[in-house]
Amino acid sequence: MQAIKHYTEVINGCISVQLPKDFTAKRVKLLIVPTDEENSLTDFQHFLLESPEMTEQEYQFITEKRQHFASWK
């Protein structure tokens, strides 16, 4: 399951979320929670929240490469 956490502003009672190109689900479940957290987050925390996440496939690829490099010792 691919989950997306996104903070956005409500404008005229509407929100808009841009989904990644690789997001292929045809139905989604939305959970909308009012938050004042955003006011207490630092710029770095915003950066981390908005950063892309590594897929399981990408993680596996990196793990395999690390093991390969470790075998050179």
C-alpha cells in the first residue's frame, strides 16, 4: 500500500492534492484532520514531510549494491 501524507491549505472550502505519476490506485480513502501543527514545524521538518519516499524496490536495489560492495573487502 502506498500512503501519502500531505499538508495543504483549505481555499474556499476546497483542497487540492497532486498525486505522484506512479500512483496508480483508482480509489482512495481520504482522512482530513484539521491541524495547527504546521505553525510549529520548522523549515527542515517541512522539507522532510514533503520529500519523496523510497519505494521497496529502490530500497532492495540499494541493499543489494551495498552487499556487493561489502564483498570487495
